[in-house]
Amino acid sequence: MRSPDELTDLFRSRGLRVTPQRQCIFGVLHDSSVHPTAEAVHADVVAHMPTVSLRTVYQTLNDLADMGELVPLDLGTGSTRFDPTVAPHHHMVCDRCGRVHDLHADVGEVAVPEAERDGFTIFATEIVFRGLCEHCSSAPGDGPGDTRAPAAHIPAAPAHTPTTGDITHG
């Protein structure tokens, strides 16, 4: 993701207002490798600026997504997550805690047979690997088949809304 100064210039070049609240959001997102929800970004921002509204955070994240600076993700973990890595890649999602990790790996070609397309024009493919992260798979007394969410471990990270034709494995 671009630096806060670069995002400020980008917003101004598009005729969007640059407020101290937006600059704080830019700062929270800068160099982030997590996939935060708007709520997680809001929690981080209000620690610096208590009066920032969740609506302002959502609007800023959606503006950044519209500009191609973030990718909204719906990975079935609840809230939409925002991915700061806009280059094509895949994801690994923990079914217990909801953590999302980028996966930059060649998984081979995935194609939908012409007879199965049903008129779809496919623009992108996203593969999601589901399982348990290292923390959850090593929790005492839990086996790999136990996908119950523990009460105390909720991630502050989020994720890319699949486009038409995306394939999600899980």
C-alpha cells in the first residue's frame, strides 16, 4: 500500500477531501500486512482520534478500494475484509479464528469448462485454502476437525470480494 503522503496526493488528485481523520486512517493502513475489517481499522483509528466515525472509516476504505489501493474480500469470516496487497494472489483462512494469510504460490491453472460457464465471462480466479492456523491447530485438546471458534481469540484482521467467475475452494 502507498504511503500516507501518496494516498493524500491521490485523494486530492481525484477531487476528494483529505481530512485529518482520513490521514489517520492512511497511517493505520500503511505497511499493514493484515486483512482488516472496517471495524478493526476503526478500533485502531479511535485510539488516536476518538471522534472518528465508523462511517468515515467505511467511506475511506471504499474510496481506496474504488481507486484500486485495497481489495475488498468476502471470505466467509463475517465482515468484509480489506486486502492491502492488490497484486493477484490467493488466501489461507483459519476456520477457527478467522485469520487470513496471503498465499503467493503457483497453484496451476484453474479453468471452468466452456460447457459449465452458463454465460459467465470470467475475469479472475481466487483460491481460498481453509484449515487451521498454527495457533489454532496447536491448541490443547483440539483436533484438526474441530472448527469451533474459541471464545477469546478473535482476529483484528480482514479481506477481496471475489469477482464474477471467481472460484473458491473450501
